[in-house]
Amino acid sequence: MSKKTTQTRKQFLKNIGAGTLALASAPAIIAAGTRPKISLLNRRVYTPNSNVQIALIGAGGMGTEDTITALKHQGVKLVAVCDLYDGHLQRARERWGKDLFTTKQYKEVLARKDVDAVIIGTPDHWHKQISIDAMRAGKHVYCEKPMVHSLDEGHEVIKAQKETGMVFQVGSQGMSSLGNEKAKELIAQGAIGDINYAEGFWARRSPTGAWQYNIPKDASTKTVDWDTFLMNTEKRPFDATRFFRWRNYKDYGTGMSGDLFVHLFSSLHFITGSKGPNQIYSSGGLRYWKDGREVPDVLLGVFDYPDSQEHPAFNLSLRCNFVDGTSGTTYLRIVGSEGSMDVQWRKVILRRNNEQFDSDPFLKAKASERGMASTRKKMLPPEETVFEAEEGYQGAHYDHFSNWFNAIRGGKAVAEDAVFGYRAAAPALACNDSYFLDKAIKWDPVNMKLL
């Protein structure tokens, strides 16, 4: 099958032209101490033509951070907050005003005519239902990743988005980063040749990083709506640990893969145009955080991406370690036949192989004529170019909300809609299934179904 998006080194250097950075001269550029900037000038800044009134459903850590970022945009107002814990509602009123409407019932938020759009920051097991209900109620949706809690839920969200026409965006905020956009551009130009491998790694060590979230002293059935929390899953006696550290339990969270791998899938799929892998296998274990959690704290995933119109076949390796002594290492690396790139939200490091192969008889003869023939090889560094965001860049999280609000106001459609969100969530969820079932999972990335 032909590769429409891949190019040879010569084609790449020809295509970038005189107006862009000549990568062949990258060593000289680096030696001069300069770093090419990822330009902000081509970023579309939408002038608000109307206010967007939003509500937050799920006012924990990520939901709160989402709302803080959303409110940095002009013409955006928070009018309501929903959460199942009294303390989160109290904190919301203290942060955003005592007149803020607060409730423990999300459908009360959806019934309000002054709410245009909602941010869903609930535990994963509520993402599907609240997203569908919100779109059916005529609200635009920003739903935290992963889009759904299990593989069988994705098509329902896609159906609701298509039928309602509401703007739906999944909250893998790195999707909208300058780094991802530059990497996508470089891949399309053939900067690293044909992709054949990619790898990503998340490392954490702190208790909070390992989901040992704070449990408030007043946590009880008087302050927490435990029955609603459990409404769509197994009924249990009140357990404050399960409520506040929900990521550790299969009924509510999606483990390391659903929390972190999904970011890497989102970025990789955006950069390469991929629809996803067709085989998923994982391994790992609970090595340190033996606190009653049901999911591993070390997880390895291996993913086979098939040959497609968008890219050649390649392999992906992902790792996550919550007991990592290096503490905090995170990266996504994409490797091709001509080089590789490390992709960060504010930076892309492009490396191209400088190795010379003396296999052409004509070139050998010319070298001998000039007295340059030698059997001893040289140590040649790879060409390296570092692209960095310009000063003043407000970050991927800000841009992700910019894209959502622009789409709500009639601008360009969001990239991470329900279809994209499901294709990013599916391999993460299948990774968990592989771990617990101890077998490879076969997946159809085009039709989005198990095989």
C-alpha cells in the first residue's frame, strides 16, 4: 500500500524550501546557540461574538483546573457547579462567588437555560452518561479523558454527538499543544522518513502522583452523595477511600492506562493521523502501592499499528511506573527510517541520522583519487534541531479550551471529537483488559470494534 504521508530525505529537504529551516544545516545552527521557535503567529485567535456560560460537573482536582483555565478566556462565565461532596461545592463558592448555583444533581445543571456548555470532570464511570445527557439537553461538552469507562460505551457517545450536533471535545489537553502541531507538520514533511516505532513513558513517585489523594476528615454519608456515586455500578457500604481515591478501583477508574497512556495515544494519533492499533498486549503488577487498590502501579503496553493509508505499519511501546526513583520522567518519541523526534507540549527535538554508508563504487573511487580513502570510521553526531515555543505561549491546556470555545462560536471543528476520543480511549481500555485477562486484545481501529 502506498504511503501518502511519507517522504524520502531528499523530498523532505526539497519541500521545506528556502523559507523554512534547512535541517541539513542543523549542526551549525545548534553550534551557534540558536533555537528555532514554534511560531504563535499562525494561531487563530477568535474574537468573541457572544458570551459562553459554562457549568462544571465534577469539581475535584482536574475539573477545578479545567474551569480555572476555561475562565482565562474572554467572554466565558461560570454559572453553576455540581459535585457529590459538600466540601467541593463550598470550595467552588469560595473561589467563584457565593451566588454561584451549586447542586449534587447534574440534571439540575442540564435543565438550566443559562448553561451553554458543561465541563465534565467526574470519575470515569460517569463520563458516558453525563456526556450523552448533556448533549441531548442541548449543551456543548468538554469531557475529561478517557472519553468512556469501558470499550462498549464509545459508540453511544458518538451517536449522541452526531444526532445532536453539539460540540464535544475530550480533555486530552496536550492534543492542542504547539509541540504536537509542529511534530505533525514535520511528520507530514517526511522529516524522519517512514515511521516504524514509537515509545512513551510516564514516571511518578509521590503519593499524590500515585493517586493517594487527600481524604477529608468530614467525609461521611452526610457530606457525600454515595448512592448517586454508585448508581451505575456495584452497590457497597460507604467507603471514603473509594470515593476520593477512585482511580485505584476498576468500578470507577481506568487505571494507569486510562489516566496517562490515553494522553500518549491522543498525541500520537494526532501527529500521525492514525486510527489506532489492531493488537494490544500488556503486562505489569502491583509493586509498591499495596494500599488495597485493584490496579497495577507498573504497567507495560505493546501495540501493533497496521499498515494504512495514513502511515506504514509500526510498533508502539508504552510504560508507566509509579515507583520510579527518577521521579517525573515523561516523553513521547517517534522513530522513523531517517531520524526520530521527541515530542513535548512546548518543544520538539528532531534528530536525523548523519551516518555515511560507503557502498557506492563511484563515490569510493572519487574519494581514493583525492587521497581520502580510509578504513577507519568516524564518530558522527546526529543532526539535532530543537523547536521551542515562543515566549508568551499560554500552554496546551489554554489552547485546548480555545479550540472548544472557537468551535462553539461557529469556528473550526475540534480535532478531539467523540470519534477521535474513542479511538484514543479504546487502546488504553484494551490495555487494561489485556492485563486482567492475560491475553492479547484484537481491535478493529477503523470500525472501532473488538475482533
